[in-house]
Amino acid sequence: MLAQTPLKPGRVPLTTLTLAKFLINCALRLPFPFLGDVSRGLGITTVEAGRLLGIGELAGLASGFVGRDADRGHHRRWTLIGVVVAGFGSLLMALFGAPWALLVGFAAISFGVAVFTTSGHGFLGDQIPVDRRARAIGLYETSWAFALLIGAPICGLLIRSYSWVTPFVIVGVLILAMAPLIRMRMDATTQMRNVEHLAGEGVEAGPISWVAVVSAIGCSVFLTFGAVCTFSSFGPWLEDRHGLKTGGLGAIALGIGIMELVGSGGTAAFADRIGQRRSVAIGSLIMATGSLILLMGGSNSKVFAVAGVLVLFGGFEFGYVSLLSVVSEVGGRKRGLVVGIDHSLVTVTRAIGAGFGPWLAGKGSIRFSTVQGMVIVLAFVSVLSIFAPLLFERSTD
């Protein structure tokens, strides 16, 4: 089988890939907090604009179809495709100023992000030994938090000074400018040879264990569903229950971005030391603690409500990003395929959770969605602690 020669971690173009992922994540995340400006610019309602973005995001399911080709050593090809498609999608979404362009452009962005993420995780999994992989993936995934923390203030300033299209044009141009840099760096660091498995410092690409694969992907789905149930309902609930307005909700969104950074940074700093599987369990328990805070005191105290939300998402980010290293490992020779399937199913889970959370909340404040999320998380932690040696036999801890 054709596989990549493992490289020393210092030679992997992690900074370049993370910068590119930061830019495409900006294109993906920033339409949502500025949905009012986007909808007014297009002459449609926020509900219609949100529906178009939701449909477009389903293009991320494409990640399930590119992993097999990436496993043949074509990580660079799909990384470049992801960058180029996302860049043109951002430009298309902004420059044509029509609802159809928002749909098509955002679908292109979602496709580009999914393809880039799948190929990027596969590349890092092939090149970096598992006992140092969580650090690399944790740093790689800080781009998600930085897209909100850095991108949102700049985007807001540009919209106020010019128009809603300005930041997306700039982001589109910057994304496309990354393509030649990525090609140059990956050309310089990737060597190909015919081998049966990864050698040297790399991870042995042994036979795949589908029990471990199903278990790891199932964990991704359960954690994501538990988080999205709360994420999709906490804003309206805080507004109705505690009277928070746009400014307060914006501050909480900023706090969530900070907690995301803490979570992914925590993975980079600690997960390899304490064990990736153990880190997933710790993150899950922190997430359950946040749910418990919301459940016990959130309805009566604004402080408990905000604290519960922030703790929940900090725990989720730490647990989920740590889990990405496990997912990339259990795939063995089919790492790209497994990572792609995982991302596709998580995309579907986000879509289901985004509708299920508000429905649960409508049945009895946020308690219902919080209980649902906590039960899912605690069930996962129980299964993980009991059956982990069997289900994750390819993990290092």
C-alpha cells in the first residue's frame, strides 16, 4: 500500500495548516453571529437566511467520501481542494448579493472545511506518533476558537465601517492566498514510498478494528449531541428566563469562545501526558458538571446559568478534541476513511441536535435539554470507564 513516510513533528507544516484552518473556520462561523446584517443585506429574513445556511452546511457530509482517497497518500490534493473551494465559496457568498449565492457559497465553504479537516487530521495522524498526536491536533483545533475570538471583532468592525460583504471578501482572498503556501510546505515535507506500514517514529498502520471504530465514532456522536442540545437552546432561555439582551448574549458567546480555546489548548498541553482516552473521560465529566450546574441552579441564578454554560462547553471542547486523536488512531490503514465518516456523522448530529434541543427546551425550560445532555454524557463516561480497554485497544494510555 502507498503510505507517507512519517516525519519528525518539527517538520510537519502545522503552523501553515492551522493558519489556513483558522481562515476557513472564519468563513464558516462568522455568518451566524452577524446573521442580521447578512439577511438585511440580502433583503430576506433572519429565519430564511438561517435556513439557507443550515442547508448549505450539509455539504460537510462530503468528508465521508474523500477519506478513502486520502488514505492512498493524497492528503495534499484534498487539502488544496478544500482551501480553494472554501475561498471561492466565501467570495461567491459575498459578491453576488443574492440568496442563491448565500446558499451555494456557504455550501462550498462547508464542503471546503470538511475536506480540509478530514485530510488534515489524516495527514497529522500519518506523520505524528500517537503519543504526541494530541498536542498537534489540539493546536490545530485552536483555529476553531480563534475564528470566533479574533475573527468576530474584526468582522464586526468591517461590517460597521463598510458592509457585510467586506469581511467575507477579505477572508476569501486570504484563504486562496494560502493555497500556494500549503502546496510548497507539504511538497517540502511529504515523502512517498511503497511500504506495508508506517515505519520509524510513525504509528504502525495495523489491521483495523471495527469494534474500536464504531465505539470511537459513537463517542463523537454522543458528546456532540449532548452539547448541541444545550447550545441550540441556551440563548433564548437566558433571554426569557434572565432577561439577557443582545449585548449580554454576545459577551457569553465570547466567553464560550474563550472556553473553547481553553479546552483545545488543554488538549494540546495535557492529553498526551495523562492519556488521550482519560482526557476524553475527564472532559466528559466536566461537561456533565456544567449540565448539573445548569440543572440545579440555572433557573434561579443568572450566575449559575452562565457558569453552567461555560463549564459545559469548556469540558466538551477538551473531551472532544482529545477524542479526535483516538479517532485518527483506531482507523489504522483506513485512517482517512474513518475520520471522514466521523466528521460526516457529527455533521448530521449537529443538525439533529440543533432542532431537538429547542424542542426539548420548549417542553419545560432548559432543564429538559440539560438532563438529556447530562444523561448522554454520563452514559458515555460509564461505558468508557468499563469497556475502554476493549473498545480502544489502539489508544496509548
